[in-house]
Amino acid sequence: MCGIVGFVGARADMQEILQGMMDAIAHRGPDGQGQFIEGPAALGQRRLSIIDLEGGKQPMFNEDGSLVCIFNGEIYNFQTLREELIAAGHTFATRSDTEVLLHGYEQWGVDLLQRVRGMFTFVIWDKNKQELFGARDHFGIKPFYYAKMNGTFMYASEIKSLLRHPDFVKELNAEALKPYMTFQYPAIGETFFKGVYKLPEGHYFTYRDGKMDIHRYYDEDFREGKQKLGELVNSIDQTVCDSVKAPQIADVEVGSFLSSGVDSSYVAAVARPQHTYSIGFGKGTYNESQQAGELAELLKLNNTAESLTDEEAFAAFPRIQWHLDEPDSNPSCVPLYFLSAIQSVMMTFICGAVGY
């Protein structure tokens, strides 16, 4: 999963503050940590190793050390982009997708975002310009929160990291309650923490001399078209298959969450991962683990399943809320929490959009 944190704002205790922010999201990256502090910039990362397990440590630097990158996510087409960048004269020290972002930004600047395919948030500190550049993936899969308080610009994968900074002001944002109660999700850019915002999906930002500029780089363009039914079905099927296979590039085992729903079942059938994981509740209609196990057996997959009682689920609610940072009305957060807990080996996950 990984996680990133950081801030721009020079002070004497930067290392101590940064470490505290990183410690708050240690659960996102149990495989290692790294940090960079120079001048007003502090960048920290917690790593869950998936690509280039030994060489992909962060923060990562370009050839002359003028650019520093931290990254959360996966770039699915990094191998193709890597070859392009090598042909353009760039020298790679690792096999990681992080370094592709770094050299890609060197080569193409903001246009890098038109070339990458994946789920990501990343920031790059330019030492020469004294500028921070950051971006969030096209559909907002990976989280990115930011705030500017008491002269410090701070950002993180989870809000709880921001709370560790001494310049952070803890205040409830009452304006977030009404849209949440109306739409069952926080339908505004500002979070339940006053002054804390989410970088919108498909956007990038620059921060320099105390000023943050946000720009859109992606917006889905829906156009009316005519296609024969057979061609349309084949096109959708191919697109889904490509989308399922893309995240399977990994240096660890690959698994998927499996309910008895259509989406996760289809994903498992296409991916054929080494492992699948299922969760059920009690013995009623909310327990889909039996049907999921039957599908796994049919597909000859190694399925791990557990059934939970109501008491176990309710007892976990405070911990689940701690991980969420904000209220979340989606009940799938409960099985997702337990599914993550029962998987015991390091792997990258392919999840169904609705079930798990």
C-alpha cells in the first residue's frame, strides 16, 4: 500500500516532526521507511515492497540529485516508459516504477501525467527551483490530503499524519456534515478537519514561495458513438481483461479479494491469482464465503475464508474508524478491514469494485 508524508516549512525540529508523521502511518508500509530533509522541505515515505524489493527504496533521486521523489501506488506501464526514457538518455539505478516517475518528470514535465497508467500519488521536490510538484491518479484511487497552517504546507496519505505536525490546528469542519448526511459521503473538497483538503482526482499541484497552484490534467470525455453489439461486448471484455491483468506485474505473489458477487468473481476468474480471500458474517445472507469458496474450488484457486460474528464486527468499529480518519457510510469498509487482517503473506491485491 505504502504511504507518503511531508511538509514545506523550515524549523529546527524537522527530523523529529517528520518521523512522527511517518510513524502515524507505519501500518501502510511495514517493509521500510526513508526520509529527506533539506532547506524548507521534508519528505517521508513508508514502504510496502511490490516492485524491485531491494532496489526500490525511497526517497529516490535523479542522476544529479536535483530532484527527489516519494511515491504511493503502482505504475502499470512503467516498463514501457522505462525503455523510452533509456532511449532518451536517462540512466536508471533501479528496476522500480518510482524511478520512472522521477526521470519521466525530468523528460516530459507535467506531460508525464498523460503517459502513465496506474494508481498513484507522488511528490517531487525540485532543489534548484525550490518547488514541490505533486499529482493524484486519474480516478482518485490513492489518497492525498493537504493543509496550509501557520505558514507550513503539509501533506500525507492519511489525515492522522498531519495531526502530528505542531503547526496543525485541530478544528471540526461543521460544513462537511450536511453534504455527508445528504449524500452519505463528504461531497466537498474540504474534509471533516477544518483546513484539510483532498487533492481532486486527475489533478496536479505545484507549491512554491508559499503559493499552491492546482490544475486538472484529466477529465473523461464521453462522446456518443455507434457500435455493433458484438463489437461493443468484445471491446468491454477486452478492456476489463486488460485492466485486471495490468496490476499483476509484481515481484511478490498476487491475490484478490473474493465475495460471491459478480464483479469480484469475474476479476478472480480473469486474474487466476495464487490466492483469494473471503469473509462472511454469521450464517445468514451476509455470509458469502461458502459461495466464494465454491467458485475458488471451481477455478482451482487457493481460497482462505473466515466467518465473523456480529460481536467481532462491532468490536472492531473503533479501530476501523481510526483507519478511515473520517466518517464513511460504505459498509464494505468492515469486510475490507478483516480481509486485510487475514491475509498473511505479502502480495499485491486486485479487488472487485463493488464486492470487496
